[in-house]
Amino acid sequence: MNEGTLFATFVIVFRECVEAGLILGIILTMLSRLKQQYYYRHVIAGSVAGVGASVFAGVTLPGESSTSNAHSPHYR
């Protein structure tokens, strides 16, 4: 992977993290204004589960794609 690809990937991941943070902030603010703080733990648990699933997929899937591409005639 060259430096340009790494930087582009970093920018995309950073932007998505900022967007996810904004959405979480909006949800938690609305729960607070509706006096429904009980649901905070559900929102946080769902967020942690989503991050965990993303990390699992990120660790698992690159190995799968590299083994399937090894037999492709376009892979060199």
C-alpha cells in the first residue's frame, strides 16, 4: 500500500468516526431532553457491539479476500 492510499483510507475512516460521534451525540442529547436516560446504556452497548463487529470483520475479512484473489487471473 502506498502513502496516498494510506492517507485516503485514514481520511475516510476519520470522517466516518466523526459522523458516528455526531449521531451518537444527537441520540444521547435527545434521550436526555426526553428524560429517558435509562436508554443510554442501550445506545452505548449497541455502539460498542458495532465497533466490536467492525474490528472482527476487519481482522477476519482481509485474510479471506487475499486467499480468494490469489487464484484470480488478474492478481499479480
